[in-house]
Amino acid sequence: MSWNLDNDRPIFLQIVEHLQNDIVSGTYQPGEKVPSVRELASQASVNPNTMQRALSELERTGLVHSERTSGRFITEDTSMIEGLKEELATEQIKAFIERMKQLGLSGAEIVKLVEKYTEKYTDK
């Protein structure tokens, strides 16, 4: 996934969200070594200190852990990753439903549209 960072919100928070998405989507597997701070900073075109701050935040939450001389690794706790995936999905669903309600759609209309487009745009 490309690093589309904007100036409307703190960059380190956007990096945290990007890395969380990479983890829950399987781009990074449980137990996998995370690229170095400098490598990630280069990919994202940000200052290494900003990337360090984002990785420190992921460590604080337990999603990433450090091994002294080996670097950082994704947690092997798959239930934690699944919990984060559900939390992120729930946030998206809530935002979507609020937007649909602003368009004047009822709950039943929202469900009907979701069912229609789920069939159209997902693997069968």
C-alpha cells in the first residue's frame, strides 16, 4: 500500500494507521521482522524520528516488539491482530452508516445496498 500522508493530521498517527493496516491485512505476518526505521522512513518519505515515534507507539500497544540486537518484530498474538482488524473494520462501518444516514437512507435501505454491492464486488 502506498504512503498517502497528508498535512491535516499528525504524520506519525497516519504512519501508525498505515502500519496497523499492513499488519491486519497480512502484508506483515505474525512474528515477521519489521524493516528498519531508516528503510520505512525512506519508503514513506518522512524523517526517521517521525517513523521511530510511530514504531514506538506500535510497541506501546504490543503490536510490535523489539528484540535488542535483532530489530522489531510483529506480535505473534494472532488474537490481538484479529481484535485490531475487527476494531478498524467497526470504525469504518460506523463512519459508512453515519454517511448513509446523512444521505437519508434507512437501515433497511443501507443493508439492501450493501448486499447488492457485496455480490457485485467480492469474490464468489
